[in-house]
Amino acid sequence: MTSEPKRYGLLLREQERRRVYPVEWFVGLATAWVTVVPRSMPFVFSVTALAMASVVVRNSGFPTFNFRNIPAWILASAVLGAWVVLGSLWSIAPLVSLTLITQSALIVAGTALGLWAAARLEVHEAWLLSRAVFYGLIFGVAYLGIELFTSQALLREFFAYNRWVDPPPETSVLKSDKSNYYFGPVALNRNITVLVMLTWPTLWWLAKRTVPMTSSAWASTTLMGVAAATVTLASTHSSSKVALLCSAFVFAIALLKPRAALALVTSAWIVLSLFMLPLASVVEKAGLRNAEWVKVSGRQRIAIWGATAEATHQKFLRGIGAGATPYHPLSHAAQSRINSHAHNIYLQVWFELGAIGAVLLSITGLFILRAISRLSDEALPLALTQVSAFIAMSTFAYGFWQTWLNATYAMGAICVATALRATTRGTIAN
């Protein structure tokens, strides 16, 4: 990738823009792949972070390391991680806890490496990598659109002709003639999650890739945004819908008043990370789990939240131990509403790591928001939009220890940093 950026890198020479480099093939195919097979995200994310770092080292050599320059959010993450490790000591399944902790630590390290590399790429390299993600996401949107509107015909045909591959047991039912599989809509929930977390940096690059913004940039951004939103809203994954709508709301505010949007996102983080425990109890006592106007999946989550919040008070300060939710006795009791995860990462942190863990998680998030606040008002809207999508998704979907989900969040952060490097004047190295 040897091109000369023009006008601080927002425009490349026409002949360079028309070329496709080998690294683009990799990033584009990887993006398309994870929208089809979201569980592969940890591997794809790790290889992407290492590849980007290798490009930076090739350009400028190995960096000098200074402990005094370690970002505060990494130090806060290390303190939180130390408490999580301690939590494994009183966990019901300590070996499982240590495995989950190791996976999470690797993701945090990969995120730091990927963000470091994205901020130090040559501008034209970041531009090309952002374009590659766009190409991959086009395929992903098309694939998910076909699957949603054909009752997952592609997935059914794949397993019909590849009997040596076993489909996910929790999302498939063998038909009576033993010749085909039926997949419920929930089978695509992970795919839609990946789509939502990669959409905003792609739209940002599409809109900002030319200066001034041309009619083709407007058209392509609008078309991609409408297509991604249509696929998301047509799915059955309510958490992704909420994340998309909340992030769109924050984006609209951030375009007009970026610092007001920063205050809004920060307030939401503080409320959810510190006060999710009493909020869950209030929602449960309000009887919303029996309200007919709430979707069935929403009522199930409210029931899980209420039962988890009630059980949290038994070990309020230190929690039941890292990764112990699936092994807690109440998780197996016939009358218990506690699930294998809380469908809310803030509440699961309260349950497993106690009040101490919740405070440390909140502080870590605040340090991340502090780092984001140092971005220019030009770059702030994209970063805040991505963070708001993460906050909303984490409120309703999945659990704290799902590796593919955490890797998806990390991949989204790296895509944001790459898009900002490609389209924003000045440096985002800090």
C-alpha cells in the first residue's frame, strides 16, 4: 500500500483508489466471514490486530516502551482484572473462571494493540482498510437479508448437503423426514449483533471519504445505512434493534452538540454500571414481567434480572465468584428464574464480582470515556455512537463472559479508530 494521500488523506490518487491490495482482500473477506459465522470473531479479531500492528512496525520500526505512557484505561482494566482473578478463588468453578479470565485478558490486550496500530497507520492505509470493511459488510448485509426473508434457506441448504457438519443444537430442529433442518430466527441473533457493531464506522467512512462530500458519497451512505437498518429491524433480535436506535439517537445529538452527547453517554454508563442492581429490583417489583404489552423475551429478561438481583444480596460485597453464574445452585433449581447469564453485563458483574467489581467496572468505563473526550469535536460523534451501541447492547443481550461478543466489541472499536484515522484531520494517537 504505497500511495500518496491528498488533502490530509481524505482523497487518494484516482489510480490508487481503484486498486485492491492483498491486505484488503484479507480484511474484506474476514468481515464478510464474521457476519456469517460470528463465533469466529475471536480468531479474526486477533489476526486483524496483529496484522495492523505488523504494518505499523514495518512502516516505523518497533516502538519504544515507557510505563509512564500507559493509558489510564489500561491500568484501570488491570485493576479490574486483578479483582476478577481474586474472584476466581471463591468461584464454584475456579478452573472455568481462570479460562474465561485468560480469554478476556487476551481480548483486552488485542484491543489495546489494535487501537495503538490503528492510530499510527499511514492515512492511506487506514483508508484502504476501512474500504475493505465496507466491502465485507456489503456481503454481510446481502447474506443476512436473504436469510431473513427466505427463512434461512442458505443455512438449511448448507447443512442438508454437508451432513458431516453438526448444526448448533440450541437453534436447530431435525425435520421428520431426516432430510433437512429447521432454524428458528434466533439462529441469526449473533449475526445481527456483529452487523450492528460494525455498521457505524463503515457509514462514517462512506460519508467522510471525500471532501467535500459528493452526491455519490451521500447516496452510498444512505443506501448502506437503510440496508443495514432494514436487516436489523426485520430480525427478531430486539437487543440489536434497541442498540441501533439508541446509537442513532446519540449520533444525532453528537452531530449538533458533541459535548452534550458525551455527558449523556457518561451519565448512562454511571447509572447502568452502578445502579443496575436496584433498577432490576424496581422493574421486577413493578410487575413488568407480567405486563402483556412487554414482549415475551422482555418479560423473560425482567424475570431473570429480578431473580439475579435478589440472589446478589446474599454476597453483596464480593459476589459469588467470576464466571460462576451457570454453576450457581439457583441456576439449576426447577423454580428458579436465574439463567446461565443475566442478559445484562452490569447485573452479572454485580452478581459475580459484587459491589467492588461493579465500582471497578464503572471506573474503567469512565477512564475510557475520558480518553474518548480528548478527541476533537469532529471525531467525537462516531466514538460516542459506537460506545452507546455497546452500552445498549450490553443492557439487554448475552453475558459478560461470551468471548465472541467481547471480541465483536473490540473489533468495532478498532474499526472506529481506523475510520477516524482515515477521515479525520490531525492525529488520534492519544
